Amino acid sequence: MHYELSVIIPVLNEIGTLPEIIQRVQALPISKEIIVIDNGSTDGTREFLEGLDGVRKVFQPENLGRGTSVRRGVELATGEYTAIHDADLEYCPEDLVQMLAIARNQRADVVYGSRVLGGRKTNYFTYYLAIRFLTSLINTLCGAHLTDAGTALKMVRTSLFQQIEQRCSGFEWDFEVTTKLCLTNAKVVEYAARYRPRTHQEGKKLTALDGFPSLWAILWSWATFRRDVRWEK
């Protein structure tokens, strides 16, 4: 079967939100496959997935990092486009429909669901400043024009996604892949995604310390990515 979209859902201990996310993705009016990568959950998430039909499931033996889960999902994707959607409720899965329409109407290779497009400040202040700094660095190094390089809501043409070498295993994966995508000839556009940040008490896993490996991922990716890579569309 030809799918319009592969939706990768990396998950670690999200039993409180995962069932709703999967239900809402399943209800999207597009042909899609859902690939859930469990990263060693211990809160009942794994047991829930084992009894779930209609989704592709991968069970990591332990917590190998969000980036490792996403990379595994990208390897398995078969849709025309591949989207990353976290298992929490910070983003709205319904935005994937509009993002797919934008990708097709604008013949875009990459669509990012920006949390700050239009001057919004919908993140905690320290995170907002860090994201703005890291995004500006990518823009400067790569000649890009992004507003939110760290968004977890990404949609990439699958053939391109699978061509980009990816090595990072943690949250810094977002910045590695963004830097490399911006160094190709891919067409990248942004969409003003709906976003509601949750607190650490609600289960948010990202911390301010994740900014340091993200900075390194940008610099390393920019310095080592082959400049002669040009994606054949």
C-alpha cells in the first residue's frame, strides 16, 4: 500500500497521553502508517502497545535516547513523507494534515511546525532564548531562514530523510538533522504549529543542559557534512 505519510512516534513512559495521540493520528483523513518506537518504558506504555493493533511497533531494550528512536523509525518509513510527532500533547496531530498540504502545494521537501512563527513566545523563557540562539546559529552557518530549528514537529520527504546520515542519539538529534537538511538543496518551509508546553511535573524531559550537546551537534554537523551532497529530487 502506498502511504501519503509515515508518522513516527518516539515514546518513553507516556502512558497518560499516548493512547489519545494514537487515536487522533489514526483519525487523520490521510493515508498513513504509524510507527511507534518505545524506548524502554516502565510505566505500562509497553504493555499498552503490545495489545494495540494497526500500528508498527519497535521495542528498544532500554533507553537509548530519543534520537536513536527517531532514526530507527526513519529507517522503517515507507510513506511519501515522514513526520515526527512526540507522544505527549504539546503539539496537535491534526496539524499534520495542513503540513502535508503545504508540502504538496509548495512542492516543499521539508515542513517544520514552528512554535514561534509570527513572533509568538509559547515556550518557557530560558528555552525560548536557547532555541532562538541555536536557530540563529544554524541560519548563519547554513544560509537558512528558520524561526524554530528545535521543533519536535517535523515533516520531511522520506527519500531525503533516509539519505541524510544521522548519528545523534539524544535531543540534539533535532539540531543535527536540521543543520544537515539546511546544507542540502532541499526546499524548507515553516508552518505556525499549535503548541502547549508542559511542565517537568507533567513529564517534560528536556532540560536546559540539553542545549550544550545541541550546540555541539550543530557545529559538528556543519563542519563534517559533505558540501557536495545534493539531493536528487
